[in-house]
Amino acid sequence: QVAPQPSQPRRSGATLSAQERREASMFAELYSILVATEHLEGAFVRGAVSNEDYERSCMQLLAQFKTLKNGLKDKCPDVRAFAAEHGLHCPLAEERLLGTGVAATALFNHGGSATSGSGKESLACFKASEGFITLCDALKLNLTAVDELMPLVRDLQASIVGIPNLPPLAGLERIAGWLVTLNGMRASDHLKEDQCRQLALDVEQAYTSLKNWLQEKT
């Protein structure tokens, strides 16, 4: 159950400054995003919303949350503490916004049934291969900033889950794991040398698994 939104405290004999009004408005928006995301995730779990509508709404909420979080990083460094302080029980929203940072449809395969055409599968596999190669090249060029690597990992994961009838191949889950890791870091952060080496190894192993699966199909 989501608690009712608390009213902002009033200061006796004084009005809020413009800065205080902006901050109060941003906190209210943060509360609203948490509530909306919790309801959206619940609807998705129940099958009450289509994948397309869910993904569109989730991407919008994620973008709004990330923008707002940056604006409130000094006033609200711990969003989970903010939720608890205001009586919000929103585990699904916290997992989506603070954990994975991407829509559930970008983490789990929903690419199609056994009737999916070979042309569609071939295109999806080509896009995934392209994503693996692009990320490998970026790591070889010593790109370590989160805001440089996050889009590449996100695109790779999206291409992986877009492959129809893809079985749970060894190593592929590590790509989703890196999404969670990068989402928990700031855009200006950099991966350490050991993290870059581990990411490169995980990407190579996942790509090998995909190529082996494709060879077995031919």
C-alpha cells in the first residue's frame, strides 16, 4: 500500500522563498514518480499493461527520475531513506529506478514465439553481434566513464532480449548485471582497471556463448 502524500510543512508568519518553493516542488515530483512507478510495475506484473505501453511509460519515468535525482543529489542523497521517511512502501519502484535503471522488458527475453521468422531472428542476431563488437572496441580504446559505457551496455542488452527464442545462454546474464552496476554509479564516475578487465571478459564470454548457439542452429 502506498501512503498518502504528506503535505509540506508551513512556516508560521513567513512565506517560502523561491528556492524553497522549487525544492518543495521537486520533492513532490520525486514522491509522485515513486508512486507512479510502483503502480506501473504492479500493473506489468499482473499483465494489465502491454509490453509496449509499459516500456514507453517506464522509459519516461526513468528519464524523469534521473533528471530529478541529479537536481536533488545534495538535498536527497538517499532516495530509499526519503521513501521510508514519508511512509512509502515501493519495492518495485526502488528496484526499477535505483536497481536496474532500465525497463523489465530490456532485461528479460520477450522476443517472440517459435513461429518467429528466420529473417527477424537473423536481423536480431546481427544487431546483437554489432553491439558486442562496439562494446569490445570501446573497452579496447580505454573508455571507462559511466556515461560512455552505459549507452553501449544498454543497447547491447536491448539487442540481446530482442532475439526470438533465445535460450538462457551462459554469460548473458552478466550483461544485465553490468547494467545494474553502471546504473548505481554517477555519470562522471569511471570504472577501475579491474572492473574494465572483468567487463571485457564478461562481454567476450557472453559473445562466445551467442556465437556457439548460432553455430549449433546451422
